[in-house]
Amino acid sequence: MKKQNKLLTKMPTFAAVAAIGLIGLGEAVQAQTGSRVGAEAQPQTTLWLKAPSDIGKMRKLLREGRPDEAIELAEKFLATVHLPSPYRYSGLNALCIGHTMKGEIEAAIEACNRAITMMPSKWEALNSRATAHYTAGRYQAAIEDYRKALALAPGLDVLQHNLELAEGRLSGS
């Protein structure tokens, strides 16, 4: 017990208060997403300590071929995250992929467009939109998006592969 007391007395007061205050906040912070409006209609800012678990759940549902559930979760998630953020971007991208998997191409492209507008320097939604175009047989549009994505992430194997597939389809081979 003496060692613990010595350690706490050596810590600056504000650091000790911060350390004690953070104990048990993990779940509370995780439960909140983005900026929200409370009952008093006052904006609240939430600090993110890690990515929301819903992002991982959406990705898992998509990997498992469960687009309906992924879309439902993405829509609920997006209803809680209103400010532009990497998390909102990921939710929109998951929504795009889910709609593409269901063959709902226009809904997919609309979700991807929202993500791309929000964060134009990220390649993932460009790849997803290109894949939606590819799925619809719009190979030229797919090629353009894969090239834009490659400009943001030069040499990324998945993008190069997808571009080659689209170019092969366009040329008829």
C-alpha cells in the first residue's frame, strides 16, 4: 500500500484526477457516438477512445454475406453520427457495399457519393463506388473510379486487380 501511495503523491494532481476519472468510462464513451442533441437541445461533443463496435459489426455482416442486416445497422449508426468523421465515412461505405451486394446500385452509389464528398482523400469509397458501377455493367465509370482510388493509394494490389478486371470487361476479354 505504501508504494501505491508514493506513486500517487509523485503524480501531478491533475494527472491523478484524470486517471481516476477515466476509470470505468470506456463503456460510457463507447455508448455515445458523434455529436448529439440532448433533451435540453444543447449539442454534446463525444470523445472517441476507439472505433465504435458497430463499424466492426457492419464489416462482419458484409463478410458473412448478410447485407440486409449490415444496411439496417449502418442506417441506425448513421442516424447517431451527424458530423463528418472517419466513422461516418465507414458507415456510409458499409451502406454502399450492402446496397451493391443486394443489386441496389443507385442507393449504393448515393451512399458512396456522400462518403466521397465527406472525405475525398480516402480511397475506400471510391473502390466501393467503382465496384457498384462494375456490378451494373458500367465498366468505364468503374475504371474511372478505380483510377481515382489508385491515385490516392498508388500500388495498392486490390485496386490494381479491380482496375484490370474492369478494363478486361470493357475490352471484351
